[in-house]
Amino acid sequence: MDFTFSEEQQAAAEAARGVFADVAPDSVPSPSMVVGAVADDFDRALWARLAEADLLSLLLDPDEGGAGLDAIALCLVLRESAKVLARVPLLEHSAAAATIQAHGGPEPRSALVARAGRGELVLTVAASGRTGHDPAELAVTARQDGDAWLLDGVQTAVPWAQTADHIVVPARTTGDSRTLLAVVPRGQEGTDIAEQISTTGERLGELRLESARIPAASVIDSDGAWEELRDLLTTGTCALALGLGERVLRMSGEYTGKREQFGFPVATFQAVAMQAADRYIDLRAMEVTLWQAAWRIATRAPGALPAAGDVAVAKIWAAEGVRRVVQTAQHLHGGFGADVEYPLHRYHAWAKQLELSLGPAAAHEEALGDLLAAHPLS
């Protein structure tokens, strides 16, 4: 079996490394030093460079101006973005555009997909539900009204909600309990966005919908569209956790290699080396489960469990692993790890956000248990 990445996937990762090479993780104020958000908007200059490098259209078909690549390529790019804490909606935007391309009708495809690939408009997804713990598709109801759908409900913690041009919102129909995806434009009548602040200090939005009227042409009602979008978002979150964890472990190695105690670098002490080795094992487990999930999504290969099972395993490892990596890093750095002039505390905040995004480990353990019960292994 060949586990190497394709030339196209490696090229995407190399292009990402070039774009992110000069991105500083401390380009905005520390979230521990400001009241409210660290910035009003995401990094638009970086967004333009990503568009110029064709990294916003990785998952789009060539006839839409895209590269025609897969979830593996996207995860390779996301991995690089997390190493520098890139402040861009790359995951949500890419996943939303790919979903509209795959499942949307002619109108949203022609109006949104190619422009999204060029970075001319920004897409995001409401995937956290009402509280961040309940299923997102249950937070909003959709009832048909002539040639439109009326949406009611609340979605919390929507990334970049205030500045995205469209929000993809899952909703459950009141009649037959199907899950739809509504593409809601910013400023849509019947919607309101209340500001929330993430652990990272970035702006989130609580999206409130009250009889928001969405034309049927802007609603995706194909079976499995929401599940595919959710799996891609979750797997991308695992890629972000992996990239962040790798950078933090490297920071720990560099620091403990220079910090001396009793005349020796602390990295040579057995207790320090063992902790770093344990975190290295965490990262390798995070990596192998990530690529298994991304491969299942990209190839639609059959397995003993649906692809959602591999996604759940990847998120369990990502959530637990990234938490352990940053906690160990703080321990090995001592008080220096809390210095606001040093970026480690920023990585810790982002790690906590990723740990809980789209469900903590416990939620995915429960989901995995349900899948095992429904698909007993022979």
C-alpha cells in the first residue's frame, strides 16, 4: 500500500508553506490583554494571498476555476495554517463552497462557487447548534411557505459571522424532519447577529433567525449534504489541531534545548524527555487518525463503519491530544509560557478552542458508540 501524498497534494502543502511563511502569530493583540475581540475582521491581506495562490479553490472543479483536489489536500493546507495561527476562515469557506458545488442548485452554484474560489466573497457555516453541545441541525426549524422556506431558531458561535457574505445554516424541517442547508446572505431580513468572543479572542456570532425567508433556490435539500459538510468541518478541525500541536512541540524542544539548569539543558533531563516523547506519540496518533478520516471522505471507500466513525476517532484524538500537548508545553516552559510577549499562551487559547469546536472528545465518543451499536463489527 502507498501512503505517500500525491504530487498535487504535496504541491498544495508547499504553496501553503510559502503563503504562511511570513505570517506572525502575534500580529494582533493578545486575547488576555484586551476586552472584547482582538480585531474586527480576519486577515484580509492573507486572504488575498491565499486567493492568489489558488488555495481557496482547492476542492472546486476545474470548470469552476478550482484545482479539483480533495479533503486530504485541504487538510494539508489547514495543518500549515494552524502553525502560524492564521486568522482566516479557510476551513469554513472551503467546506461551504465544496458543499454548494456538490449539492446546490444551479442558482447558488453559478452565483457563489466560482467567486468563492477567487476569494471575492466569503462563506461560513453555522455548525455549533444553539449551545455548542446540541446537534446543529436541531437548532433551527424550516417550514415551507410557497416557493420559499421560513427559518426560525438560533445558531451560536458562528465563525466570522459579522464579515462573511453568506452563512450556510442547517435546519430541520417541521413536517418530515429532514435536514436542509440554507445559504443565508448577510443582512437577510429576519436575521440578527449578536457578537460573541471566542477563547482565541476572535469574533463569533450568535445568529438569530425569526421567519427568515430563504428562496427555495438557495436551499440544499439533498440527502447527506449536511452530514458530508459536518464530517469535512470536523476533519479539518483535526488538521488544525495537528498543525498547532506540531508547532507547540517544536517550541518546547527549542526552549528546553536552550534553557539550562545545573549547567545542563533541561531537555537532557529524563523527566523532560519522557514528557516530550509522550506528546510526540500523541501527535503521531492524531496524524494517523486524521489521514484515515480524510481518506475515507476523499475516496468514499467502504469500511466496517461509515466514514463518520473514522471522523469521530480523529476528533477524539485531536481534542485530547492537542490539550495534552499545550498543557505539557506550558509545564516545560515554566512561567515563561504565560508571558504575553511570548506566543505560547496564544497557542494554548487556540488549542482550547479547537478541542471544543464541533464537539469535545466525550461527544464523539458517544457518537462512536452509537455507530458501533448500529453497525456491530463481525
